[in-house]
Amino acid sequence: MDAEAEELGGKRSFFAGKFAEFSWPNLMAIGKSGFDVLNLYSESI
């Protein structure tokens, strides 16, 4: 939703602010290890 909003000239609203680190592109970033992603999931619960 956020990527589509940005493509249309809008701003991120769903994964914004303190929740930006949980966005899909951030979770699937090439530089992140499985351990890093697991830590993010555990923080979000």
C-alpha cells in the first residue's frame, strides 16, 4: 500500500514512523540475515 501511494505521489502512511522498520522492503532487504529478520518479528509481537 505504501509503495503504491508513493508511486501516485503520496506519502507512506501504513508502515511509517516507528513502524517503518517492519515494512516489507526492509524485512526482505538483501543485507539482512535470517537472524536479523527473526529479531524484527520478535520485536513486533
